Amino acid sequence: AVNDYCESINTSSNVKLKYAQLGITQPLEKSTEVILYRVILELTNNAIKYADAKNIIIQLSKNQNILHLIVEDDGIGFDKEILKTQKGSGLKNVESRIASLQGKTFIETEIGKGTTASIEIPY
């Protein structure tokens, strides 16, 4: 589904999405797949809509007992201090969904330097 989503965006806009999956040899639980898909949609839509990103890289990998999801964009970034006082509902939804899987969400961003969302989920 993520590959189809990326192809759809790549053919219908000037934004380029790349997806890579590494180290995952078994299917994920259906509920985990759905949550990760929704998180990917939220993060990429934010990058397109608010960050004016032109390139977005999505990586899903497994290392030992941890699933890693990284969504990185080359958009305008933002002041990370804003996250301490306010978060849009989209980012709250991402954090809530990942927390439901006992995971952690990390956001790295800087004005003019894009944003990287790193997610770790026990698996």
C-alpha cells in the first residue's frame, strides 16, 4: 500500500516520494500495518502541505526487536521549540498511534533544513 501511495503522489504532483523496506521478512500484524500506514500518510501529507517539501524519503526497517520508521523531507522545517508549547492535531495523532504500539516518536527539524520523524516500535 505504501508503494502504491508513493507512486500515486509521484505521478500526480511535483513531489517525489521514495520508499524502502529493510530487514522485514515476515508480515507485520494487521493492526500495526494499518497504524504505520496512517502515520506515513499523516507525516507525508504534512510535509507536502505545510513544509513545501519536494522530496520525501520513507524507510521502514527492523533491527533485532525494534521496528524503525523514518520519514524525512527537504521542506522548510520549523522551530522545534514550538513542539514544547503546541502541537497540531496531526502530530498528536501520530504520537498517539505510535504510543498505542508502545513506541516512541522523535522529531528533528530546523528552519530551512527539513524535518525527520523517527519512530521506534518494539517488535
